[in-house]
Amino acid sequence: MDTQADHRFAAGLARDAGRLLLSIRPELWSGGDPTEVRAAGDRRSHELLVERLATAYPHDAVLSEEAKDNPERLGADRVWIVDPLDGTREFGEPDRSDWAVHVALVIDGIARAGSVALPARGMTLSTASPPPFPPNGAPRPRILVSRTRPTPLAELLSERLNGHLVPMGSAGAKAMAVVLGEADIYAHSGGQYEWDSAAPVAVAAAAGLHVSRLDGSPLSYNQPDPYLPDLLVCRPEYAERVVDVVRAA
């Protein structure tokens, strides 16, 4: 089972990895190669996360975007799923803040504890102190969409729900925009992996938002194949309408 200590640890770990990434990022202003800075961010944040986890939870399994998958995690009771740098592209662009660090604890397939750090915004949102339920949305639903790969589904939702599209970078930044009341619907259909959504889902659920697959079915983590094709994070009043559009499509 998860404990309050797990929630606090996830929050502190994501925050510390975010601070490390902020210390690396100024290399972009001093003429550093953005590709190399991005790679250094991914690598060093991963190293910090796995070292801290190994020290604090030596018997727990870890699934990280930046490490080879160890199938032994499938038999573990507790699995930490981490994304050391979600939104690597945005991290390498000095004027962008839509990148994140994800830390989640999964037990029995459910993301029980989690934290999403938004370092460039000076924020860490976590299940240790769940964010308050976001205020009422805008008159027209704000639907988050990839700034580089907008999907036909997002355009369809915008048409059917009389919404408007809001481009944004990382998955964590998008999900936290809903948590913060800056957007209303994050419906992703372009394919992701478990590390892209486990921590954001934990935080969003703790905040009282709807989280599921696009067809409304439950999310299940620590699967043999960590690929997770789709995701829905939204205000509860939009959930049924989004699922209806998806099913009809």
C-alpha cells in the first residue's frame, strides 16, 4: 500500500529533478548546442531519480523512459514510473515553460501517488497536497492539443463541443493545465507510454478530475508493453460528452 511518506517523497523527488534541470538550462543562453543540452537534461535527471529511488526504496521496481525496461517489474508489488524530462523539445527552447518531470508510484496497476514538477513555472503539483478542484472553465471548452502534432480527434472535439484548441508542449504540462483550471479537456489519441501519463493521472485524479482511456475505460499501469495509446483528463462535466464523440467517431 502507499503511505503519506510515498506522496511526500514523490513530490520532493520531482521538485529536485526540476531544480537540476533548471541548473542545466542556462547553457542554452550561453551558446550551448540545444541537442546536447536536451540530452544532458534527460540523462542527468534520470540519474538523479533512479539513484534517489534506489536509496529510499531499494525493493521497489522502476520504469523510466531513459532506461532499458526490466521485466522483473511485472512481478513487483510497487513500481515507480518516471519521466525524467517530459517535453524535451520545449526544454531546449529558452522561452518555453511547458515541460515537466514526472514521478509516480503504481500499485496494482493504479497510479496511487505522484508528482509533476513544472520547473520553469516554479511549481510542483502532487498527491501529497492535492491541488484544489479547478474553478469553472471558460464558456467554450478549452481543448489542449500538441503544438507540433495536432490530431483529427482534437479538431473533431472542438467542432462537436463548440470548443477551441490550445496548443501546448509536454503531456505533463497539458494535464496540469487542466488541474490548474487553465484548460478543460486533454484528450490524447496520438500514442504515449506509461511514463507520459502515470504521474499526471495521479495528480489529476487527486484533484477530482476525470481520468480514463478515451473510451471511458480505466487506465492500467505496469503492463508488459508500456505503450498506452490514448488518454483523457478533463473536468468531470465534459467526460461523458468526450467519450460519446470518441465512440461515435
